[in-house]
Amino acid sequence: MNRPVQRVLMSADTVGGVWTFAIELARAFSRQDVEVVLATMGGLPSAAQRQEAAEIPRLNLVASEFKLEWMPDPWQDVEESGRWLLDLEKAYEPDVVHLNSFGHGALTWRKPVVLTAHSCVASWWKAVKRVPCPPEWDRYIKLVRHSLLAADRVTTPSGAMLQSLRHNYGLRLEAAQVILNGRRRDLFSPKAKEQFVLSAGRLWDEAKGLATLAQAASYLPWPVYLAGELGDRTGFACGESHCRMLGQLSTDQLAGYYARAAIYALPARYEPFGLSVLEAALSGCALVLGDIDSLREIWGDAAVYVRPGAPAVIAAAIGELMGNPVLRHKLARESMLRAQDLTAERMANAYIDVYGKTMKGRYACAS
């Protein structure tokens, strides 16, 4: 089986970083003449997302409103979207199926399946709530386990995420590997830095630690800007004199804030990779991050790490950087050097290699 990959059926959601991941892959694949059929769930793409997809040659966007497996009462949608995806496989005849959620790994796929585990409820719950998932998540846990076992190959964006899969689902997962995420360098670049702290992410997600950062802002002389969707977090505290809510920003708008921010802070309790951190590093920001295994794995000595959930501790670390421009500039240079290795091209090449090996393994077993 030596035929190169020509077409990929890829699932994605429109809610978070998986969309960015899929778009980056599709854009990089397009430069290698690989076609992507991108099947989206979790809500219809926004106008900005549709425009982003339309600008990529050899990307065919097929959108749906099916719920994902982690959403409330999703099970009828998961079954119906499974039939929809199998119909897409039959219609488009891809060389490989690349799933970016857990709902459909155990379907009766005719083509080889690569499943990327970007995050999961079990690891989120343990990191954020500090207890195992409650019983109402049992069906989800069972589905994830079956999907992981059924996939021809599993990938994760960090070694920490891979270890959490092994721990939470009791799987050995020999056919699994880490492929670090990547981002286009040309989208992000530093400008003259200004005296403010930036953070971006789903403000409603407790894992990101942004509510704690908003509390820490009251201790700081510089303003803190928070970008992202608030959702139903109506109690999110952000005092007008200390921090500013920017709302949901486009990639270009956010890039403008990254370029000017002196410090980027993400005191996360749970973050399997953190695309926003990569974007900030490419923009020359000094990084203040939650002290968790995944972020230490990716950023090493190029960041300051803080205990999540402790506003005064977080403020002290950020305040030290504010008062030490030499250290701030040093960290910014080191994070940018690391970020420049995490390219979309490197990520795409790694996935092309995985696809080829998976196809070869599937058809070798069938012969």
C-alpha cells in the first residue's frame, strides 16, 4: 500500500480549538494537494468560520447541527451523526478518516481511522473538580473507551494527554502517539509592547482559570484584558477598574491584541495543549501559565508557572514580570523560539506520515 493520501474525511466541532486545529491541517494539506472533507458538528459554523474555510483550496466544508457526545442529552444526535458520517465516507471515498471527537470511533468504517483526542470529560473533571466523573457520565466513558479501542491509531497533542487516556480509560493504547499542535507563523507577530496582560479562551470553562485571573487583576497595576465567549457565566467577576472583557474576537482581532500585550496569562487547571499560548508566544508575549504537566511539557523553561486557583499567587508572579523588563523580554524570546518550531507544516507532515502508516497497516492486515 504505497499510494499517498489524496483525500481525508475529517470531523471537527465549531465550538473551540478543534476548529482551529482542523483548519490549520486543511490549509497545510492543501499545499500538498491533499483534499479534506470537513464534517462539522456541535453547531453550525459562524460566518467568519465559513469564510475561513472558503479561502482554503481543496477543502469541502459539510456542516451540521448535531450535538457532540459531551453536550447535554446528545445520544440521539450521536447516533444520527454516525449514520451521516458513514454516508459521507461512502459518498466521498476518502483514503482515511480522521476523527476529532469520541462519538464515532467504533462505527463500521470501511477506511482506516485516526482519532485525535484533544481533551476528554474524565480528565477535565479530575483536574477541575478534583474527583472522578459522577455516574451520569458512565455512558460517555464507555463510548470513549470503545472509540479509542476501535480506532486504528490514536493521537494526542501532548504526552500528558496520552497518559491521561491510559489512566482514565484503562487502555494500553500501543497504537498511539503524540503530535504537538502547530500554527501558522505569519498570522502572529510582535509589535511594540504595551503595559497590559492578555488572556483568551472560553470564559465559561472553569479549566482555563480565567475567573481566577479576573480576581488577580485587582492586585495589579496594569489592566488585564480577557477575550472569549462568556456563555452562561453570568457571575463572572471583572471589575471595570481592573480588567476589561473584550468579547469574542476574530483571529485577526485577537492577533492585534497578542502583538501588543507584554504578558499572556493562562493559569489553567486543565489544558491538554493550549493553542492560545502558542499564538501568544509567536506574538512575543512573556508567558504566565498554570503549573500543570501538559504546559510544562510544551513550554519548559520558557514560561513562569503558577498554582491555579490562587489569585494572590498569580498576581504576584505577573507583578514580578511587570517590574522586571529584562526577565520579561528573556522569557518572550525563549517562548518565541519554542513556538517557531510548532508549525502547521510540521504538524501536517506528521499526520500525513500517520495516515500512510495507518493505511499500510490496515491493508496489510486485510491481505
